[in-house]
Amino acid sequence: MADLKHIRNFSIIAHIDHGKSTLADRMLEITHTIETRKMRDQVLDSMELERERGITIKMQPVRMEYTLGPEKYVLNLIDTPGHIDFSYEVSRALKAVEGSILLVDSTQGVQAQTLTTLSMARQEGQRGLKIIPVLSKVDSPLSRVDEIKEEVMQLLDCDESEILLVSGRTGEGVENLLSEVIKRVPAPVETYKGDNVLRALVFDFKYSNHKGVIVFVRILDGKVSKGDSLMFAISNEKFTALEVGTFSPEETPRDM
């Protein structure tokens, strides 16, 4: 298990079709989370409808490992839906991270869902959420980098130097973005109270015919292992962890 100072939890938020899933693909490729021969477009979009329509409608977490200088970091990414109808998914994801990449298409500029997701991110910003502005598709001949930078600077009241440029298609700027995530996003802080009690935030779940209910959690304090007896704090419902693991991006069992 990595030290907290070597962990970064972040999400990507954007208007639909601004290059979010393609950027996530390049991150998985650069961090060697997925072997090049196994790469495919929209690798985090596992639902048939998502791949057919080319959109993300279900948030998807993934654990990546990335080495910067002599240090190795664990980067926990939550890829979020871009469509306005799934904004609740985005709001839940934002509560589970310390930072978020606000991705804006440099050929289209700030759009409606950009404003909606930014509004949610700013609400979370009151508890310290770091927003990193990024322009995508900078390799496109239709890209209007300087113009869109001005839009983002006015929107966020930030300096031009804070805005990063990437191309999910070519991979341009993606390694620099990963480095900036490590530099700008705060490491998680454990609020240990000395009672040796596991505290975790459930941000999503799904049902498996083979495994039953699978809950996606952000560990806040403590640790959990296979076979541990747990309880949902609000409902007081008790259950046993039959398996624990991470998403890499497929479900990968781990000791804790």
C-alpha cells in the first residue's frame, strides 16, 4: 500500500464529446496500466451503449501507477459522464477526490455542461478540491487555443500559465498533465481518530450475478481486507467483504 503522500485522487469533468475518454485512454497507455497490444478506444467505457454512441454514461474508476523522478505514485482516476442527464454521477465522483481536470475542447470552447460541472466542482472547492484547467484537441487544425484560453481565464479567474494543453489523440502534453496532477492535487489526508475504525465513502455500486453487490468506495481512514465484517453507517446494515480489490481498469482482487 502506497503512503498517502504518494496518492492522488482526481476526476476528469467535461462537456460531452470534449475528448475526456480519449484523454483517459492515453493516461492508461502512458502509465502502462494497459498493455499497448490490449489498448482500444474508450477503454473505460465498458457498456455496449457507451461504445456504440461514443459517450460515457457511467462513471468508471481506475488505479494507475506513475513514476515521477525517483518517486512512484498511485493515481486514482474517476472518468465521469459528460452528458447533462448524468450530472448526479459527476457530483458523486467529485466527493471522492481531491482534484479535478476541467477539460475544454479547444475547437468548441466553453459549453453548457462545462458550466454545470464547474459549478459542482466549485461547491466541492469549498472543502479544498483543486481544479486544473486543460484544453483538449490542440492538434486539430480547427483548434483556437488562444481564444479558448481567454474564455477559460475569464471563467476561472486564473492565469494563462495555469492552463495546460493536451491532445488525447496524439498524446501531446499528457505526460506533463500527469506531472501537474501530482504537483497540484493535494495528497489525501487521513483523519485517524485512534479508534481503529474503517471509514469509507461509497460513491457508486453495481450488481453482479456472480458476486452480488459490489460497492465502489473511497477509503478515508483505516483499511479493509477480505472477510472483514463491515456496516453501512446510515442504514446500520451489516455485511461481509467477500472480496476486496482495485480497478486496473478491470476488477483486480487484492489483499487489502
